[in-house]
Amino acid sequence: MKKIQKIRLGVQILCILLSSIGFFINFRAIMIVILGLNIFAGTFYCGWICPFGTIQDIFSKLGDKLKIKKIKPNKFIQSYLKFLRYIVFLAVMLATSDFIFTILSYDPRSNFLMMLTGNIPTISIIIVIISFAIASMFFERIFCNYLCFEGAKYGLMSSFRLFRIQRDSNSCVNCNMCNKACPMNIDVANNKIVTSSNCINCFECISSCPKKDTLKYKNIKIKDYKNLFLVNIPIILIILILSISQITQSSTDVPNDIVSVSSTLKDGTYTGSGYGFKGNTNVEVTIKNGEIDNIKIVSYRDDNRWFDRAANTIIPEILQTQSTDVDTVSGATFSSKGIISAIEDAISKAKL
């Protein structure tokens, strides 16, 4: 293993430990740094930080130790398959049906991250996580290659990065070792500059190259950057449209429709906290005449799309039934549990 790969493995293991203590979940500043790095230097998150990406790499190396031959699609098939994760990304961004949300609840990447923070998913989700890990013994980063919508998002954001892997065609011996080593099935050997948005900056291609300095990670020239900019105009439009869509999504007001039920709650306003999908959800619960009069979401860390879906269903039901014994929302299970736990925490402080 070349030195850069030993360093990368060390960083990956460190990031799993940091994720397990909530370091990357509870500190927004860290994510801002990661996103900034992603835009200017490429998707280091996928290649160096993502815990599920690390698990796939570990199982891939285990497969190598067991002498399991890796499956690689031919160039023609790969030319179409590589767009799958972007189709999934668009489906996620535009999702409105219960079916899509239910499928997303089985996302192995996000569920594995939740496991690291102590939130154990259902047996079926654990089976999905294990299945993708085992599949990585036969096909490198199969989830990252074709299904990860977060990776697709980071890939789109890194389309204009200033630093890229570049090949010196004069010293290249055309051995194709870089192509064989690339876990994302990118054709490195036949390009002067790696322009693929699927590149995760793992540098496996550089480590595998037998000719020193033939492959380098460095800043690109202005003329090359201009050409990349023109080619990626459609991506600019996609990013802008999706960004505007995300910004305009906001939580809707929850109707204060209450059915009077006898209770033993003390009047007042109480705060509560519960753990959702990405961190704490905080609420204010107002008790009036011994009943739950109003529920206000103070803060949350989950994505708007899923959180709104949970909040706009659960809160009216709790107000109407005067009980937190309500069903979680399909496709937004963790957000639902966070909201319910936060409300229960607040109500517990109001009990006489």
C-alpha cells in the first residue's frame, strides 16, 4: 500500500470514530468546511470521510485478501450506469410519493451513520447495510457508484473544482493500471484531465501508476477551466434549480385544532428535546387548561423535506388526540421519533 493510501485509511478510520461521537453531525462549521473543500478541491468527503464509503473499502480489501476477482462493467455499459446515481438524486429532490420515501428509509449510508451514533435501525435495514458491504467484496463501492444520491450531490457541486487529477501523456506507458485501480470505474488512462463528477479523490489511480509523476493532483490551467465551465453549463442550471427548490421549502404552520380531553398537566410553556435523523429536535409545548394547546418547533437538524413531512402529520395528530401515541411517518421515521421524543420530554415537565 502506497503512503498516500495508508494516510487515507488512517483518516477514514479517524472519521468513523469522530462520526460515532457525533462530531460531524453536531457541528455545522465542520460541514461548511467539507462543502467548501468539495467545491474547490473535489469530493474528499466520499473518498476520505464518509463512514459507509470506508466500510465498502474495507470489505473490498477483504475480498482482495480472499482472492475474489472484482467485477468491472465494460466501457459501454459503464457509460450509462454512471448516471444512475444522478437519476436517484433527482428522484430524491423531486420525491412526493410514499413509495420513494419508504425506499429512502433503507438508505444504507445514512442508516450506517445513525448506527454509529447509537440509533439501531430495524433488522431489515441492517440486512441492507450488510448486503452492500458484502457486495463490495465483488464490486468496488457499488453503492457509491450507482445509488448514492449524496455522492451525486457532492459530485455536481465539485464540477468546477480548481484541483483535479491530471495525466502526462508523454510519460504514460498506457498500462491501464489507473483504470483497474479506480473504484469509481473512471477512464483515467484516456484523458488528460479527470473531469468525471464521480471522482472521489481517493488517489488510487496515482498510487497504482508505475511511472512517477505521470498522474498528479494539481490545479488546472485557466484555458482548461474555461472549457470545463462551458461543458458544465447544464450542471450549473441543475444546481441552481435544485438549490432554489431547497431554499423555498420551509416548514408550514401546523393547525391548532384540539379535541378537549381531561388531563393532569400544569399550565405553562415547556421545552423538550429529542434526537432525530441528524441531531436534536427542540420544541416548545404550551399547556392551557390542562390540555396541549400548542406545539412549536424551535430548532431541528434534519433535512426540510423529511422533517416537514413528519411534523405536518404528527403534530396535528398529537394536538387532536392529546396523546403522543401516534404512528411515525413512512420514509421519515427518525425525524418522527425525534419530534415525538421532544414533545414527550416537554410534557413530562408539565405533569403534576
